[in-house]
Amino acid sequence: MDNDSTLFPVIPTSTIRAARAHYGQGNLYLRLGDRLNHLASKIDTGTNSTYLRREKTALLAVLIIIQYVEKLTDADLTESIQQRMELRYALHLPTPSYRIDPHSLCEFRRKVLTVPEYHALFKEVFKNIYPEITSTTMNEEPDIDDVLHSMCVNEVDAALVEAMFRSMEALSAAHFNWLREIALPHWYHRYSHSLITSPSWSTFQGQDQAWDEVRADVQYLLHEIHKSDLRTIMEMPEIKNLSLVSANLTDLKSIKGCDHCINRMHFMKGGSD
């Protein structure tokens, strides 16, 4: 058992003032912040304590758990840290907080899935932190690999929506008449910039049925493009990117790993370096 109770720094005064001015003592994340080092002291890292003490490893582990509970993408989570004081309090971060690189979250998940020491460490952190956030018993603890896999799928789903949005923009500009002939009525609302940047978008993201509808939209559009046999459309960078992201999502359904999610920035650029 690792009994060092100072794994996380003291909550900065600026964060304490800001968070307590806006939230009551019963707030879930304020309770987590108050208990974070106590919970950390219970983490049995065994021979893996050096991994936990590497720069930001403990922080990333807790971030991933919060991300899983709230069904946030990497970009959503890092933005939430900037905007939500209760999260900064929970994680003992300053106000204003330094910006966390979204790619570091994906890289950490990759380590958990591929490096046994990180896997064992994260499982131990999850066992202690997850019930604190969800008020569940350990009999309800999800499988760690399933947790991480679901987050990888969520990342590619988010990339799929972004790719569909960019494709709609490009087709509207260059092939408006063709798009008007095949477009489904709800597309102009679902893939509008105003929806994607609105608070309701996070609610949409949390619905499995909504993701299924997006995937169906993408498959329909790609089918219509293929059926048209119009090279000018097929060769558009945005359409190539949409096809690539869609293929990555299909592969990810049968592969438990973060390879596709790790390479997100690569295929979001259409496969170019």
C-alpha cells in the first residue's frame, strides 16, 4: 500500500474561493476534491508506484475516469477544465488552469491498454475514484478494457460528426444542386455549426441512438456519392476524410484498442502528415 497522501498538490486558494462561491458543499466534485488525496492514499500501486508519480500520470488517470462518467471527448474534457470551476477543484488545479493537451489523454489510454504496469495502476485508481463519482458499489464496476474501448469509439464518433459537417460545407459550396437532390431534411439542422457549438450538442453526444443516426447518415451520403460516380465529388479532400473516418469506426468495432483514436489527428487531416 502506498500511504503517501500528497499525491496531488494542495487545492490552490484561487480555485477554492471561486468554486465555493458558486457551489455548495454538497457538490459532487467539491467532495471529490476534498477527499482526493485521502482516496489516493488507499491506492495499492504495488511495484507500480513510480508510474503513478511520473508527471501528470495521477491527474490523467482521474481525468479519464471523469471523462468516462460524463461521456466527454478529449477536446470536450480539456475545454471543460477551462470552463468549470468544480472540475478544477476536484483535480486540485489552479484558476485559471493551464491547458491540458487533448492528445495526452489518448496517449495515456494507449499506455493503459498496452503496458501492463499502467493497466494495473489505472485499474487500482479506477477502483478507488469511480465509486466516489458515481456512488456505485464495486460490484457494478465496469471492465477497464470496455471503459477505454468505449471512449475510443466516442472519439472516432466525434471525428465522424466533424467530418460529416465539413463534407456538408464543402458539398454546399461546390455541388449544391447535387446535394439538394440527395440530402435528407434533417441534415441542415443536425450538421449546422450552431448545433455543434451549442450546449445541446453535449446532450446529443451522450445518446447512443443519436450516434447510430449519424453513422446511418454518413453511410447514406457515401452510398449516394459512390452511386453518382462523380469523380469531382469522390476526390474532394473532405469526402476522402469522411470515408477514412467511417472506415476507422468500422474497424474499431472489432478491435479493442486505441490505435484508430491515437491516429485521429492523422486521419482528420485526410491521411496527410
